[in-house]
Amino acid sequence: EIVMTQSPTTLSVSPGERATLSCRASQSVFNLAWYQQKAGQAPRLLIYGASTRATGIPARFSGSGSGTDFTLTISSLQSEDFAVYFCQQYNDWPLTFGGGTKVEIK
Amino acid sequence: EVQLVESGGGLVQRGGSLRLSCAVSGFTFSSFSMNWVRQTPGKGLEWVSYINGAGTTTYYADSVKGRFTVSRDNAKQSLFLQMNSLRAEDTGVYYCTRGLPTWFDYWGQGNLVSVSS
């Protein structure tokens, strides 16, 4: 099983600042997605293919990386961006998620 | 508008059974694979099962293999998860998701399953 490790667990950021979230895979993957989850809601797809924004996702969200190291960057945090973010590999079965990074208001 | 609406969750005793349903609308159901994903206190987000559009191929997480069965009725635009021999660690919110085929672009609202010991 491919283990996905996200860091940090919690990220404190001021509105308007940049947030950089990390996701590391235990072995090389080619296929990675990022999701955002707000309290009491289902996750929402942000990024697939490591760097392609899903429909309707603002340009301030960007994904990068390859192999075992991936990054989600939020260029200028808006109030609605404070949430938990998960990465997911879909390179191999079983599909696996990271433990999440909570982005909170500093 | 794509909609996925789950039902069938609730409280069940350890060793019991539940059947989750997911009614979909807004897209050609038979053209898409579907997955169940759960969110539990112990493991966070965990993929549970996959079924292809025709319903001929399924995959399961090791933690549920042999106990859970995924199926679909394309005529009724519905997805199902039959859960047997439920354990305390199966407690969580279960999401029906549309797969492309193995990343998830639409999620249902979630359905709580609680297994009591």
C-alpha cells in the first residue's frame, strides 16, 4: 500500500498570505489529487493529475510536484480557504489518502 | 446539476448489516465508475470500494474485503454498498463518489454509520 504523508498537520496563516502544503508518497506516483474539506461538508476536488485545477477552482490554487513529493500552494488565502486539505494517490490499488493539513487563521 | 444522495445509514450492532444506497442524477450514470469513500475517527479518509460503469469490475480495500459488496443498478441510476459483519472500526461517514475513474470529482453529502459494541 502506498502511504501518503502530509505536512504540516496544522498551518496557521494570515488572510492574504501564501500557504504551502506538502504531500509525500512512500513510493513514486504519477497520479495525485487534492481535496478541500470544510467542517460538516464533503470533500471537494481541487486538483487532479498533480497540477490540473478542477472545474471552477480559482487560480490561486496550484499543484506541483512529481515522484514522491507534491505541493499544494494557495497564493493568497481568502477567508473561504480555511479548511482541511487532503491529498490522494490514484496510481495503484488501494487508493490512499493523506492524513490532511488543517489551514487555520493566524 | 450533478447530485449524489446517500441513504441507508444508521445505528447497528456489531456483527450486523446495513445497506447504503446512493441515488444519482445529472449525468449518464452508466458511463462512470463509482466509489465509496469513508471518513472514520481512526483512519481519516479511506477508500472503500470501486465499481466500473458496467458493474462488471469491483475492487475493495483489504479492511472490508469479504464483508462489503458494491453493486449498481444503471437503469435506476443507483449505487449500493451492502455491509455485513460490521465492526466498531467501520463507524464513520460514508460518501458515494463519482470516479474518473479513481479520483473523485463529485461527492455525496455523506451518510453516518455507527456500529455499537
